[in-house]
Amino acid sequence: PETSSQEQKLESPILSDMSEVSDWAASSVKKAVSKGLFLGDENGRFNPKNSLTRAELAVLILRFSKTEEKTPAEDISFTDITSNDWYYSAVFNAFDSGFMSGFDSNTFSPNSTVTREQFAVVMARALNLEPAEDSNFDDENEIADWALPSVTALVNSKIMVGSGNDFNPKDILTREICATIMIRALDFISAK
């Protein structure tokens, strides 16, 4: 798991497995690490090909948005999270800030992987992007109705891109892809 900023401070922004990062993502990963978005794991590894979990996304979206973490005043109502979980505060704050939500079963599914369309929704909320329609992807019918406006807004802003004419909404997000998208989003904010 991505450790909290209190648990780990890196003296060097270069993690031990940077050679495993894809060439197309290397620059963005280095920037994301140097900006403190990603701290790495307890072994000083970035794990670029690992999928991103919902718990890790909660931590990352707070860092990205520079949301000040509040101490949870009460227990989170998700049945699959306890106050002893390393991500408890991050999930509370990501939920409280409106960036992330749970599921109908009153669960958060912290260890579930994040899909591209799920990530698009969280990023669009964090960026406060206006919803958009008509993505023009060949696989638009595979994008969930609840995600389409966010996907389209991020694509129109050039923060997320597809592969050819497909968005691949159900593909699992890796850590290096997350870092790349977050850096594009920061560049988008800077260009405003």
C-alpha cells in the first residue's frame, strides 16, 4: 500500500524500481514522486505495473487535491472499513470531500482495483470539471452511464486519452498510468 506522509518521508525522490517504469510514463512518474503525490511502499518501491486500489486512490486524490485531512469525528458507515485500517482517515476524507463514494451495499471495497472509468469520475470531481457528453469513442457503449460525463470531460481536457478509438473503460488502472494522468491534470490546472 501507499504509505501515509507521516509514515514515510523520502530523502530522494527516486524510488528503487524506477527502471521498471515504462518509457512513456517515466517523466510523469518522476514528477509525481518529486511532487509528493506518490511516496512508494515500505520498501522504497513505486511498483509501476501494480494495479491501484480504491484505498490507495483515496490517499492519492487527497494529495493531488491538497485536501487537508480532518480527523474523523465518527466512524465511517462503510461496513468493510475499521478505524484500525491504514487508509481509514484517507477514505473518510475522500468521501467527506465528495471525491469518492461507496457502493449500494454500504461498502467501500478498499482493496478492489480501480478501473479507468472509476478513476475518471474521481478525477473529474477533484478537478471540478463540468460534465460533458459524446465521447466519440468506438466503445462508448461500454462506458457506464454514471461515468460517461466525467470520462468525456477528462478526454476533452486532454487529461485522459484512449487507445486508438477506444477508451477501454473497464481496464484496470496501474500506478504508472495514474501518475501520468495526475501530472496531465496538474499541467491542465497550470494552463488555466
